[in-house]
Amino acid sequence: MSTDDLMAWLGPAADDLTPEQIDRVRTEAAAIRRRYPDPDEQPERDAALSAVVQYLLGEIMAEDAARALATARQREREAYVAAEQMAVMLVADGVPKATAARRAGIDRMSLLKALGER
């Protein structure tokens, strides 16, 4: 990421960062690009870089990130359980198991386990 690109990405936050902090953002951005090099990993790069800026501005601490992660994992689990239940109901309504699993976005083996067949 060029300096111009970095400054554009930072937007108004650039005004709140010291020159040393901007250097740190640049360093961290390079490390993040190495960690997430795939073009499809742009959301990951953006999330990591956003965390860098929030940390440097004192807006987020590690404990905040830990809480956000725990909340996201719980929501993911709840969404998975709901999808699994939908697949179970589809099977009960006559939909083939593989189709039900695919439509609900879950693994067929997980569906078989939910059905008590595994």
C-alpha cells in the first residue's frame, strides 16, 4: 500500500495520528499484507488494519477484541444451530439429506449427526 493509498484509507483518522503512529500503521499494514496476501482476503486486511488504528488511537484494547470475538463465536454457533434445525426439518418434509444440508449451508455429516444417524 502506497503512502497515498494508506492516507486515503485512514481518512480523517490520519489527522488524529502522530507521524510515528502513521509509520507504525505503515509497518503493521505491510505485515498484514504478508499475513493475508490473497486478493479475496481484503476484508481480513481491512479488519486487521482497522484494529491497528483503533488500538493506536486508544479506542480498543485487547480485552475489547476478546469480547467481540466471544460474541461473534456465540452468534455463529446460534446461526449454525438454526441452519442445522432447518436442514432437519427439510429432511422431515421429504427433502433428500444431501440437498437439505446443502440448502441450509451445513455439512452432510453434521446433519446425519443431528438426525441421530451418526
